[in-house]
Amino acid sequence: MGKKLISLDLDGTILIEQHKIEERLISLLKSFTGKGDIILFNTGRTYAYSKFVFRPLDFPFYGSFSNGVALAGFPGKDIIYEVSMPGGLIKEICELFLKHKIDPVFQGGLHNNDKTFNEALKFPNRELLEIFSVDGDRRILVESLSEFDSKDFVSVFGCSDDPEEAVQLAGELNSIKGLYSVAFVHSYNENSYWITAGSQSINKGVPVKKLAEKNNIKRENIYVFGNDLNDIPMLVEADHPVTIDNSPEELKKISESIVSGPDKHGVLNYLEQISRQV
């Protein structure tokens, strides 16, 4: 078996707590890197909200953030790519978010330490306020987002307690030329729906393809693990797509294997089997 690429979603796939990977899985992933395999954490989170997960890791890995808009190598946070949003869309995007009673938050990306920009909240959301409470110095409150261009940012996101509004918003954002949007449930609060949008050229499948090409990894040696709709683009890039037993049916239909959730060590057990095969 040749060099492997292992791409892992975080929330709902491998995290046993909001910011924690179990120690046995960390040790196993470290053993894979010791054999020359590539580990990619492929998340819808920003880097700023992912770094709490990364702190205990003492091996080289890659991180992809905000559904593929940025890819970096760690521990040095060496940016491999970061893709801006199409220009000239601020007004249209903001109007759509507010139409669905969801506040838009624009993300600057890795190059400016994930600073986020937003106007005063019109529809405060508990989950969004919790995010704002983490590293509050990164949050920049502006009088009007119209002073910026959408190309100044890598993505826009929001949070809603209303799944219908979230899904409708994502669909309307997808109707804007050049944008790719997805709505997905937060695994730690099933009443919380996140909506993200970025460049149409970017999704979770892009960093998988980039790293496979960079490291000459064959598709037959790509293993991908995810649990929600935003994971579909990366699942289809692998010969070994794996999803979680409580995932939407769309993921189960395209997955080679279905494993139990983090509380029952599903991904860990699967990877231990792979490790023993080598």
C-alpha cells in the first residue's frame, strides 16, 4: 500500500467534546504521519475556532478551513492557498442574510488572523454570540459593510435557529454567480444551523485534490471521513469515503463504509483496522 491521505471532518465526526480529539486517535494519527501518510483536518470551522482542537497535536498535519477556502500546513501555519470571494457582492449578500433574519459575518481569513467583520447584530443568536466570545479581539464591528468589497474576504457565515430559513438562504446564495453556499447543522446543538458561502471554485473536495496531487497519492489510497452535507465534495474525491451512522441519507448513499459516532470511537476503530492491514 502506498502513501495515504486521510481527510477528517471535525464536528460530529471525530470530536468527543467541542474542541477535543480523544488521545487514542491523536496517537494513531501520529503513527500514520510517522509512516509518511498525510493527515488533513477538513472543517467548516475557521482556523481561529479550530486552533483549540490543534493545540495538543505534536505531529505535522494540514488544516483546511471554512469548507475549503483556505489550506495551510502545521505546526507553522504555512498558507498553501486562500481564495477570496468574488468582488462586488457585499450589498446583495447582506440583503439576503437580513431577509432571512440572519446576521452576516464576513471572514478575512488566515492572512489577517481570521479577523471577522460585522455590523451591529440585528438578530442576535446564542451560538454566534458564543463564537464572538472566543478571541474577541478578532471581531471588528463596523458601521457599514458597504465600505468593503466582498473580495476583501474569504467567506461569509451566519447562524440560525430556523432550519427552513437557513436552507432557503443557502439556496438563494447559490443562485448568485460565483458563490458556493451550504447550510449544515451544528453537531453539538441540533437546533443550530450554520450557513457559509465562499467562492464557487472552493469546497471541501479542493484541499483533498490539492494534497493528493502535491504528494502523488493515488485515489485508491485516499480515506475521507465526514458526517454532513458540506462533506459531500470531499467524500466523492476518495475511493474510501466513510460517514457516520447518524449522517443524512445523501452521505450514506455515496459512502463505502458507515461507522459509529465519536462517542463510540467509529473513526478510531476504522483507522485501527487500516493500520493493522499495513
